[in-house]
Amino acid sequence: MVRAPIRVPRWPAAAQEGPDFAAIRAEFEVPEEFPAVVLAEAELRAAQPRLPELDATDVPLVTLDPVGSRDLDQAVHLERRGDGFRVSYAIADVGAAVDLGGPLDAEARRRGQTLYSPDRRTPLHPPVLSEGAASLLPGELRAAALWTVDLDADGEVAGVQLRRARVRSRAQLDYPAVQAQADAGTLPDALALLPAIGALLQQRAAERGAIELGTPDQSVEAASDGGWRLVLRGDLPVEGWNAQISLLTGRCAAALMLEGGVGVLRTLPPPRPQDVEQLRLLAPALGVDWPAGAAPGAVVAGLDPARPGHAAFLEEAVILLRGAAYTAFDGAAPEQPGHGGVGAPYAHVTAPLRRLVDRFGTEVCLALAAGREPDPALRAALPELPALMAASDRRTRDAERAVVDATEAWLLRGREGQDFPAVVVEAEDGRGTVVLDDLAIRGRCTGEGLRPGTRVRVRLETADVQARSVAFVLDGAA
């Protein structure tokens, strides 16, 4: 279930203060500055762009991203095609700017992905490319990998083309504005079909057994007074529809790779039967209806994270999505090629400005779509990608968690001994996790009688900014 953003008021604190985010990045060895040789190659590639011969600038593409984005990976145009639809999806052609084995490639492998901190962005590629010459900025001629995916009236893939092309985006759009246009029925022509196509693809995903938890993200934002605040943010409907276009492209990429016998997939094993049964037994206690024969994805899709019991169930449902990995292959297909969250084989190819593996996946697909074998150097690099991405994912996850933990402690410092209304989202043997009602803060809590999905009052016991830790004790029912 997708939801509008939940804006949580920032707790009063002195302006111009806050956690030391730079120290957190240093602790987790996040690469900050680019070496001079990398910057020099990036400047050269930006000054001498390699544009393909095919001209697709007649396709009136637009980009759709969070407000203020500059690293624009994708541009889209949707149109009717007979009884079905045509999706034109241009992906920034990072491979045209980054040579395999060169300084840019080596640095990108070291970084793995762009990391977003509250105070700065640490990009995968130098900004002259990621926010400039390679980004699909409006009005600019750019090199792209152009996917053309035809869908039938039921939203099933009827045909796929992939070619290098020069493109020009007509406009840079953002989620809140486009959501307002969708609500008013005034979407621009390029996106007029997004609600219909997005909903159709969501229906097909549900039929495949796809699982999308839809839990709100906890993140740190700058406050208007110069400090920081925590925010819980759920996806807008337009974000869910747009994500389906990316997932569609990733499914097409995986199909190309599997047919061609080479590539790198994003894999996730199907949920274990014992995990599904565990959730099924938990559902009644949390007020979750699980009809006979319903798949886990269908149950999850009907939940409202704003309801305490449903929120607690979603916390437990994470068990269904464990085991995600990148799986490279060359020859025989992987024994388990599917992605349980997508309900089909899937590959990352739509965010090459921000994620290393997407560039390699796109290059493989471009070769296979043209009827030729991928370059030997490209094939040789594929087995290295799973370890590189796993390390990058781990570093990003740890750094982002540390940022949130430090901000939670900073916002609550000096409030020890105070009571707060909260919801229990996880508990076992007198220990658990609570989310404060009035703040986007999660914390450890102890106390007999903690039960998932219940409202309680908790007392702040510690708020240690240096240790990035907050802890509560149960103080009674809400």
C-alpha cells in the first residue's frame, strides 16, 4: 500500500547544531573526494561526449524524480499502441562515458553506489558527469540506452527493443507536482497513461506473487531553522506507478540475459514455507485478515502502515524478503534466477548514474539486443560485481543507519525521564522496538507486557549521541 509523506515535526533543538555526519562517513570509510586522474577523465568525457548515430530526439521524454534531483537516470514517454501501450524508457548511457578498465571505472568499482547523507551527496561518478554531461537534464542532447517495450491490453510484454540513441528530455518533473496533476486529471501528455499502466502492472505483479512491503522510510532532513529533523515517508501513488516502469524494464533485461546465457541478476529466493506459516499464525493477534489461499504478497498489499497492528505485522514480514543477492552467470542460468519481491527474474539496469551494477547490466543487454556477444572484458568483470555490490550495500546500509541513530539521540538528548506515547512494532521476552507517536523515532524498549501492535507509554532512559543510542522502558498502556 502506498501512502503520502508523513511529515513529523522536528523536536526543538538549537539551530546550526547536529550530529557529525562527516565523522560517520569517515567511520564507515565512505569515499569522499575523487582522485585527480578520475576528475581529469570525467572532464574529458564531459567535454567530448560520445553520441550514438540513432536520433530519437523526436520522442518527447520527461524525467520524474524527487524534488531537486540532478542525477537523472531515466526519462519516460507513454503512449497507446493499438489495444495496448508503448513504453519508451531512456536510461543514461554511462557506458558511453566510462571506459572499462579506466580510472572512472576503477573508482566506480571502489564506491559501488551513490550515498545520500543529510548534509551532502557522495556520488558514484564525478558530478561533472552524474549531475552534468551524463544526466538526462531537460533540453540537453544526451546519449541513452533506449528501451521500447510494447505491452498488450493486459499489461503483458508483447515486444522489446533496446538500442543506443541520442535523446532530449523535454521537462524535469518531480513526484509531488505530478501527484497533484494526477489527482487533478491534468497530467502532461508523456505521463497521461502512467496511472493506467502503473495500476495494470501492479495487478500483474500481484498475480505473480510479488511482495512489496510499503513500509515508510525513516530519514533525516534539514529543518528550516538550520538544524535537522526525522521524517517517516511513505510512497505517493505516482511513485509506485513509476517504480513499475523501472521494474518492467528490469524484467525485460533479465529475460534478455537469461535467453542470451550471460548477465548479472538481482535475485531473491521465494519465502520459506515456515516463514509464511509463522506470519499466518501471527496475523490474527495483530488484526490482519489472511483469507484462505491468499498469497503473502496479497495480504501485505492490503495493509495500512498507519494502523499499529498492521505496522507491527509489516515489521515481521521483512522475513519474507531475506536473501537478496546479485548473481552473475555466463553459460548455464542460475539455479534460482527469480526475485521473490518482483515475482519474476529481474536485473538492475535503470540507475547507472547511482549504482555500479546497472552499467554492466545495460552493456550486456545492449550487446545481446544487437545480436552479438558481450565484450570479453565485460564478461570477465561480471563475476566481480556481486562482491563489490554486497560490500557497497553493507557500507551504505550501515552509514545510513548510523545517521538516523545519531539524529534520534541528538533530538532526544536532555529529555531523559520524560514519557512518550508509542507503538510496539516488535517484542519478545520483555524486549522490543517502539516507534514514538509524535516523532519519527524508533528505539529499544524493555518491560514486561510489551506486545506487538499495541499502544503504550514509554519513558526515555538514555539518549547517547556519541554512542548513537536511545533506550526506553515501558511505563504502561497508552
